[in-house]
Amino acid sequence: GISGGAVLDAPLAPLPKSARNVFVAESNTDPSAAVFQDFSARLPLKTDHALRPVWVVPDGRIFLETFSPVYKQAYDFLVAIAEPVSRPELMHEYRITPYALYAAVSVGLDAENIIAVLSRLCKTKLPPEVPAMIRACTTTYGKAKIVLQKGKYYVQTEDEAVLLALTKDEIIAKARAPQGDDGKAPKAGDPAAAGKAAGAGETGVVLAGGESAVSDSLALKAITDALDDDEDDGDDAGAAGAAVKKPEKTVFSFEVLGEQVEHVKRQCIELDFPLMEEYDFRGDTVNASIDIDLKPTARIRPYQEKSLAKMFGNGRARSGVIVLPCGAGKSLTGVTAACTIKKPTLCLCTSSVSVEQWRYQFSLWSTIPRERIGRLTAGSKDNFIRDVTVTTYSMIAFTGPRSAETRRVLDELTSREWGLILLDEVHVVPANMFRKVLGVVKAHTKLGLTATLLREDHKIGDINFLIGPKLYEANWLDLQRAGYLATVQCAEVWCPMTPEFYREYLNQAGPRRKLLYGLNPNKYRACEYLVKFHEARGDKVIIFSDNIFALKLYAVKLNRPFIYGPTSQAERIQILHQFQHNPAMGTILLSKVGDTSIDIPEANVLLQVSSHYGSRRQEAQRLGRILRPKPRAGQNFNAYFYSLVSTDTQEMYYSSKRQQFLIDQGYAFKVINKLPGLDSRTDLKLSSREEQLELLAHVLAADDNEATENIEDKDEMAMFGKKGAAKRRLGAMNSLSGGAGMAYAEKKSGSRPTENVDAFFGREKKRNSLFKKRK
């Protein structure tokens, strides 16, 4: 029998009609019946089932045995056709979804190839529902694509019936560019629009720094060669390994407006014709190639080569997303893609610090000198555009007033036709503000990079039509075993609330409760205990706190430097440099600005004292700060992740929710309910009851602004020119008059001279106009 949830969540992103019919039927399954299902009668085992690593059940779930001899080949195949659900040490669970099958088709697989290989991997006969599901979801995939030619977007198809279906749609019709001599938009069937379709998969591409070409057919052949031949599946395997040369066909196309591309992509999915994005960069004679290549010292790792093989497997550059763990070399993967395409490249980041880091990565791994790598950031005096340019999402998405120089540089950036756009931390793109960037910037290929393809607002599915399908996703534990990631011990440290703090916690509401369990004296003492323990071992420690009030208090009591939103870029760089190279600085404190795009390879211990509710993405991003490979002695843990949690509070619930993503990646959290020797330590601050009561009074006297997490990043403040946004917060009316223990004082506005104030009435003296000049 197979246990687990079989119900598919109703997706918020659009689904093709054919796929919708299949998957909606599955979603109506009774949840109570999905807890345990016995398929032994329906799915008899094959005689050689012990040699096959996969179980496939009728609802589209797939289970993979990681101890199988063909695990690596099976994993590469399954991650291409299905979404990983959970990947612990011995057994993985995957789920076939419409978008996963769309991604499979985009990397050169078709329905019959998928069914044939899956049948060979499966321990039983394939349930008939699964081939039907696969065929229904892949029938129309790849029949239409969107291309960029001379600064204009065209929808292309080789099927005239598909062309008619798309052009008749009301939404797509409104998005079409004006027809006529002025627009010069090719008409369907016109010689200017018709041409010869290049056969996909004819030749592979040699990646920058590589020696042999990568191609879809070679990747598929590697899977079939690893499996034992048998009579039942021989015909299917032959079909899977055979490369079929497609005949040349006429291409029909029509132009769409650049700002409407997102809506056209979404509507095409609804109409059963998802648009593929491919770029024939080797045949592009309009955009000049740039002189860039990988340095001889740069060596890409096997999993990086696999991910790029998915991008370039058919001889063209596919748009999509590559998911690699933090510290696994996403930057080198992006630089290698740029060196392979050799066309103008734009890199988008989340902050000005990451802009400088990406410029450094390009100069480190590629032959292009640093002075030829352009940058565009808020507040910078030397912005310039080059063939490789790095900037932030906010810089392009902002629609308010700008300086004349910034407007000129941005006009140059948006009018240019880029060969590749690299989207760092691509999970931020579905945000309403950042998604505007894709409509403004013209790029032939979009490559998204992230470690956590997660969003708590369920908009992550929009990436499929905003950028493209997921091309590759690496397994965290596999990279850890291979030595590409540090071996991490994850622990949840339980910190009981002191009686005084817990009494106030029960009586308070809103953000102040979060402040109380974040500043729990027992949590602080555990934090200081762990800091001193690891600093004595020579470890480098990072302490994370989302709450700025708590961040500053921890920093003051520990006497360690901290970085948060308003910290200047020069100060950030100085602190990080000292942390990495000064043995005397063993600990720094970071707010949520350190969650992403800060490279601290020396750090090997992380303490989390305050977090953003139940964000799974933040938990994984923070773990990534210590995942860089470290020198190891045997198989012992060489990195430590501590999440300090106040017991019997809301933080316990949030903590369990946050850990779910990492548990699905195979990590296990060890619960520590008592640190050895902590109670006997008298050298730790907040050990006495007087100190604890003083801290409690300090917390209760804090205003609501200090209790919330409303400190914005300096980049955003500079970009939008605001000192602080208005916040809606929970509170009581009595706090406005000091009834909640708040102290307030009336202050005079302006700077009136005190000598002109009447001593008795306390108001300004008024003098007749005739005597105003007299002293």
C-alpha cells in the first residue's frame, strides 16, 4: 500500500483545458480515502521489480528508491517530468503536474518518450490513468512559441489552425500590434512572416569551458542505457532512444505589443497552447556577439553542467528557471550561460550589495574586465551601461520621478535588445511591482536562478508564464554527500519563558507578543551561551533577527556589530570584510536584509532568534548562509543551524511551519530542550531577576513602531525617496494618551528664539509694527 495525500491543490496559476479536465477530476478525491490506498490488486509487480527503482500510482504520484543502482539516472529523469514533493534520505516522492510536463516537453521529451522510460523504471505495469494524463497534458505543448526579432515580439507557430485559434481570441487580438505599413508587423502567410522552421535537436551546444556538446538526445540515451533491457519494454525503450528528425515546415507569426506579452502568455495557456521561448543565438546576426568566455581556471560542476544542458540541449537557449541550493554556485551557472550565449547580458538583483557581488562574480569567472561590467543602482554617481550590466529590480520597476541622468541611462537600457537576462532570486518576480520589469526590458532569453522556488502568497506558479518552466532542480542531500555543500546539523533549541515575561505575553496582543518571546531572557542566555561556545572553537557565527528592536538589544549586550536596512553600503562592506578576514570578529548580527544575496563563505554557525512568522523560504535562505563547503574531518557535521524558540508561544507553531521545506529536502531537526551547563553559568547577561525585570520594563515601554518589523532596506528607501511608510498596526485607544505605560511630552515645532517668549504666559510677545526694530 501507499500512504500520503493524494489530493492535488487547486492551482491558482492558469492551466491548459486538457490538463484541467484531468487534474480537476483528481482533486475531487475524498481526502479521508487518500490516507491509505492499497494498489497491490490493480498493479501486480514485475518479475524483476527488485531491479527497478520506481513506484507509480494512478493519482500521478511517483516514489523513488534512492538506494537503487540507477538512482542518479532515474532522479535526472523524474525531476524533468514531475515536481519534487519530499526527498528524505531513502525514499523520494514526486508528483506529475501540468507545468512539470510542460517543462519536460520544453527540454526535448515528448509523451511517448516519457511513458516509455517511466514504464521501464516502474516496478509494476503503469496504471492506465498515468499515460492518459501525460498525453492529455502534452498534446498541444510546443505548438506555439514567442520570439524577439529586432526589438519586437512575435508569436510563431507551424500550424495554421493554431494561428487561427490564437488570433480569434479577444484578449490576444487586443494585444496585437497595429497592422499596416507603419507597424510593419508580418501578416499570417505573408512572405515576410513565413520562413523555414529550424529542426529542434539537430546539433548540440558546447558550453563555455566545456569540451563536448550537450544535447537532449544524449541525456535521454544515458537514462535508457542505464536500465536493463527486457522484452516487455524493449519497444518503448527503442522509441525513447530514437532521434527523429523533424521535417521543415512553414512558420506563421504575428506581432504582439511588448507590454502585453505577459497577458498573451497567460491567455495562451488558457487556450491549450502554452508558448515556448527559445533563442537561436548562434544564428542571430542582428545582435553583435560580445567578447566573453570562461577563464581557464573556472570549472563547472557536474550538476551545473546538467542544469545548463537542459537550457541548451536542442542547440538553442531555452527560457526557464534553474533551482540550486544556496552555496551551490548559482552565480557561476549564470556566468557560464552568459559566456555560452555571448550576447549582451542584463543581470537583475534584489539589492545594491548583490549588484557589486554579481559584478565581482563576472570578473572572477569570465574574461571580461570589471570596468566593462556596467551597473545601475539608486544613489550611485557612476551608473553606466555596458554589454554586461548589473542592476536591481527596483531600479527598473520604479515609475516615479527620476533625475535626468538616471532617465537617460534607463532609456538606453530599456531600448536595447538583450540576448540574456539573468534573474537572481527569481521567486521575487511574481510580486506586482517586480513583474513589470519583464514587460519593460526586451530580452531573447530569460534565466531565473533561485534556491527556494517558494512564495507564501501562492503566486509562484506565475513564473511558468512570466519566465518559463523549471529546467532543473538539484537535490540538496546529494550535493551534501558529494562534498559540494557543508554537512549541517539542524537543531531547535527550546527556551522556556520566564514567569514575568510569560504573564505579560498572555496579557498583550499583536506585535508586542512577538517582541516578548523574541526577547525572552532565557532565549538571550542560550544565544550568548552558544556564541561563546562556538567562538571558543574558532567558528564564525551569524545571528539573525527580523525584529529590529531585538536585533539592536542583542547587538548591544553581546557587543557585536549588526547590519540592517538603514546601514550604509560602505559600512556593510566593511563589517562583512572584517567578519571574513579578522579572527577577532567571530560574530555579526543581521536583520532580514541578510536573507539573500550576501556571500559569507566563512560562516559555519547560524543562530536564529527572531523570524518572519512561518516563512519556509526564509528558513531555507538563512540555512544557505552556512552551506558553503567547509573542510571536513571524516563525516562529522561542520556547520550548525540553531533555531531558538520560546516554548508555549506562537513561535512554536511558526517554527514547525518554517521547517517544512527543509524537512522535505531531507534535513532533520534535533530538538534540544536543555543546553548542558547553561543553568550554572553566572557570567551570562540577564541571569539575575533584576536584569530580567529591567529588560521587561524596557520592552513594555517600547512604542508600537519599535515592536514591529517596519525598517525598510536602504536601497528601497533611496529608490522611492521615503523616510518611512505608514503602517497599519494593532493597538488600543488608551495607548494614545499614555494609558499603556507610554510616556509622552509636548514639543514645540520650529525654532523660535526663547528671548521673545513671555515668561508669565509662555507665548510669543507681540509688538506694534512701529517698535519691531527696537531691541
